[in-house]
Amino acid sequence: MGDKSKKLCQGKDTFERMNFLYQAASQIIPKSKALSCYYGAQCKLISKKSLQRMEPEMKRTICKQCGLMLRPGVSAELSIQDEHRDDVNSCLIKCNKCNATKRYVVNPKYNGWLDAQESVAEVLKPNETTDKKQ
């Protein structure tokens, strides 16, 4: 056997770059909203070009129009709307820069695909290697 190491995660460098840009965008909001917009837009662009999906939680915190990191009270306004049909509420997030609005339905009975047990294909542990030496 050679010293070839297999990649555990395809596109790991892309995910690392997206993670860095996301963290930088969230940290720079109070100082420069324009730079936060740029980092958020770059994060979305990298994910689109590399055909890698962003986590839904990450996607929900970036404005679709301007790329600004949406933080309630800092760069966005958050409001809860009570709709009287089937006990369904919705969460409205409005961007302070471009006034774009996002609406998310809050349903306590709904579980996302990533939360479901059948979505897990394989659990990788960082200390295990794929090639076992004999």
C-alpha cells in the first residue's frame, strides 16, 4: 500500500472557504455592512459555482438580494405573524439595507431533511483512516 490518503469529504476546501467567508461576514456587520454584503455574496457565489449546497441555516441568514448577513436588531427586522389557519405561524425577516423580505413558516410538526435519520449516509470520525495497515 502507498501513502495515498483518500479524501473524506468531497469539496472540503470549498466548504472551508465558504465557512470562512460566512464567519467573516457575521463578524464584520457592526463595522462595515458593505463588506458584509460582499462576503455573503461571495459565499453564495462559491456555493453556486462549485455545485455544493449550503446548509439551510446558513442560507436563511443571508439576504437573497444584497448578500447582507441578516441579524435581527443589527441588520434586519424580525416579526412573527400569527395566521389563524391550522395553528401555523410565520417568521418575517426584513433586510434593513435593501428592504427585501423573507417569510418562513414555523411549523412544530415539520422536521427538515437534514434532521431526519435516513439522511445520514455515513458517519466519519476524524481519527479513523480509510486504509487499514496490516
